[in-house]
Amino acid sequence: MNQSKDTGLIITIGVLLLIIIIQYFTLNKNHDNKFKHQIVNLHRQNDSLLLSISKSESKIYKMDSLIQIYKSRIDSNKNKLANLQIIADQNKQKYNEERNRLTNLSNKSIVGEFTNAFKH
């Protein structure tokens, strides 16, 4: 009887060890699958972020080229404005000279100028 108790105890311990080992591998397999799934999701997220970065870099490149275009237009317009300023200053000087000349004329000379302006 003692031997059958020992045999029963050994069988019970063996079955319990077998159950524990099966549970261990089953749980580990579930954890492995869970981690593999998380890794796959992280790779997908990484790929998505890399694509987003690439699109952003493309937009930045386009904006940089637009900046260069606008800078060249601004420089061109500054040159045109500088030339127009020179012409405006020349016209102002001519206007002031003509105004001063007319201001210094006598009434008779003004009438003569006016009359000569309409003769053809």
C-alpha cells in the first residue's frame, strides 16, 4: 500500500509537472505572438512615419525653390523701382526748373509762351 501511495504521488507530481510545462509553453507562445504582433505594428508605424517624413521633405524642397523664385522677383522689382526712382527724380527736377522759369517770367512773356504753345 505504501508503494501504491508513492506511485500515485509520483504520477500526480508527473501530471502536475506536465500541466505546468504545457501551460508555460502555451503562455510563452501567446506572449511571443503578442510581441511579434507589436513588432509588426511598430514596423508599420515606422514605415508610415518615414513616408510622412519623405512627403514633408518634398514639400520643404518645393517651398525652398519657391523662396528662391520670389527672391529673384523681389531683386528684379527692386532694380526696376530704383530705375523708376531715377526717372522720377529727373522729372521732378525738370518740373521744378520749368516752374521756376515760369514763375520768373513777366506777364507779357507768359502770354507769349502760352500763345506759342498753341501755334502749329
